[in-house]
Amino acid sequence: MALVQRRLGITWSIVAIVLGAVLSAGFASQALVVASTTAFLLSKFADLAVYTPLQGRRFMLAVIAVVGLVVDSMVFLWLAFGTLDF
């Protein structure tokens, strides 16, 4: 998604997230779709807050910034299963 954000911009990144949610709705339960979409969207906004400012100055630091990954995992586990134990 960072590549989409870098090449096409924030708007297309959000469009891709929404499209992914719509496609997921055809294959998964509503609870998992909500958990997955919410987690992914929040992780992308976390990346936007951390990755985007870093990419212009220190690309390698931006690449290893894993804020979005942590946010995605924590939010998904909490919303889908009600716990972070997994």
C-alpha cells in the first residue's frame, strides 16, 4: 500500500482500502470484514502520519517503520476476537 500511496497518492490509497472492503464482504463474515477494514484503515492512517513524512527525508527509515503493521495487528485482533492474546 505504501507504493500505491507513493505513486498514486492518498486518495487512491483510500479508494483501494474501500474496494478491498467491498470485495472482502463477498468472502468473509461481516464481523471479520469490519475488523479487517477498520484495522487496515487505521494502520494506513498511522503509516500516513509516520511513513509519509519520513519518506521524503530518510527512505530506508520510512521502510522499516512498522507502526502501521503494529496498529493493524492490534486493532484486528481486538475487534475480531476481543483479545490481543493471539
